Amino acid sequence: MPTLLPTDADNNPIPALRLKSGAAHSIAATTTSARNTTAFNAATKVVSLYATAPVYVRFGDSTVTAAATDHYFPEGFYYDFAISSGSNNKGARASHVAVMAVTGTASVYISEKE
């Protein structure tokens, strides 16, 4: 598949998005759902997530909540998530992310990218 992204020695695309200035979020996760208090910028299409302990993750609107049945996200990984449905924006777009620690507590760091 053609891409405009730079590629590595095996011709795999390398993600090349900038961190959006003023668009860093952090969530103190416990075994109760918590979400980012400030909505993602309307132009943001990708966010990166990093957690210091395993958490459950769910993207949605300002009322989104995470539960133990949501997607498991392990600790210590930095991962990009698309939060919009593409250039036509006809589908749902996430403005928030909810997280819930699997056990204990975790710090979750979210970076909007452009």
C-alpha cells in the first residue's frame, strides 16, 4: 500500500506525527473509571497513550466510562490510536478517553498528535 510516511529498511511505514503543543493530558487511574477533563482538539485525529500499570481503555464522548470489559492496555507501551474515522469524518470521533486500572493505581499519559 502506498504511503507518504518515511519507511524503514524493510519498507515499513514509520509513524511521523508531531506532538501537538499544549495538548498533553494525564489521568490518575484507579479501579474506578476516570477520563480526561479537557476534550481533545477538534482537529486531532491521533493520540498516543502510555500507562504505568495495566488499564482498561475506552474512547468516546464526554460521558465515556471504562469497565473491565473494555480493551486491556498493558503497562510500559507507547501506542498510537486513531480517534477519528478518516478524512471524511462521517463516523464517530472520540473527544475523550476513559481508563480504569486493572488493579491498584496507574498514571496514564495521553499526547495529541498532528
